[in-house]
Amino acid sequence: MAVYAGLPNEIRTKSKTSNARHRNYKTVVGRRLVLDTLLDALKFFMDCDPALAYREPDGELAGFPLPTYIFQGYERLDPHWSAQAPVSNLLGAP
């Protein structure tokens, strides 16, 4: 997970980065799985131009859903599936 406290000190204390950017990272990116962030980016670009992603002859996105790595409850394995945080919240997970 992208935990803010785990970032190198020179990143957390960089004087050219505004406090607002540090806060945004902690609230928006921090504690999210890297895979979730990458799937969000892929979905964004596919929404901009669907031709960017290869589709199988049946119209399904090639290579998705991804194989399960380490199952820890809900795992987002497709860019069109719900993100980890909203699903976990619905399930009452911390």
C-alpha cells in the first residue's frame, strides 16, 4: 500500500511541495493499493479513447480480469470494477 509515512524522508519534507499536495496524497492516494491506482489510470484513458485498449473478438477487454495474487477480501482485478475503498466501506471493513 502507498502509506505516506513509508515514503522516504526527502519526499515527505521536500520544501518545493506544498502542504496541500502532502495532504492530498495522504487523503486520496495513501493506503490505496498501487494496483487500484493503476486500474483507475487505465480506466481514465479507456474512457478518453476506447481504442487504446485491446479487446478480444467478443468485445471483452483482453487480459482482464487479472489473476488473483494474494486474496485479502475484495480484490479489484478489472478497471471497470469498483475501487477497493468504496467496496470495503460497504462491507464495514476498517
